[in-house]
Amino acid sequence: MVRAVGFGGVRRAIQLVDTLTRNHPPRPHLYLNILGVEPSFQGRHCGIAILNHLGDLVETRSDLEGVYLETATEANVAYYTRNEFEVIGEFYPLGVRMWRMFQPRRVPV
């Protein structure tokens, strides 16, 4: 890996992981690191199904308070907000704007 990205790239990757880790909320949570859907499946609610599944997992575990994620894509903020996530902050790891988002445990109706 060092040959591919050089020592500077490895250093930046370590800094990024450290910054992301330090910015997690203190509440116990599931962490959604990456969500991607194959382009041919986009628009078929696959992403929503994954988000709903994570919310369901939180419901089965009394030790968790919600689902946490970060996104660097502004359009995704609206997508996640429509799916019960709240923006809990912004930060700029490596100079890139990122939104910190949290979906709290669902309140039973």
C-alpha cells in the first residue's frame, strides 16, 4: 500500500481515521461506514432498506441509542434527513466538509 500512495498518503489515511473516530458521538451506536448501491439498483429503495435494517437492529439491542454516519456529499444530507437522521455537526477532516448524522432509536408508536 505504501508503494501505491506513498508515506504521505498513509499518513493522511491515518489522520482521517483518527479524526473520524474521535468525532463519533459518545452514545452507544451502530456505525454506518459506507453505503453504496450499484447504479442499476438505485431508485429501487435498496439504500432505504439497509437504513431500515440498521434501525431495526438498534431496536433489538437495548444497549444502543441509534445509528451514526458521516457524509461528505451535501445531497446525501437531505436523503438521510428524510430517513430520520439528524445533523449533529460538521467537521473538515483533511479539508473536506463532512456532516455528522445520527438516527436516534425509534420511539414506539
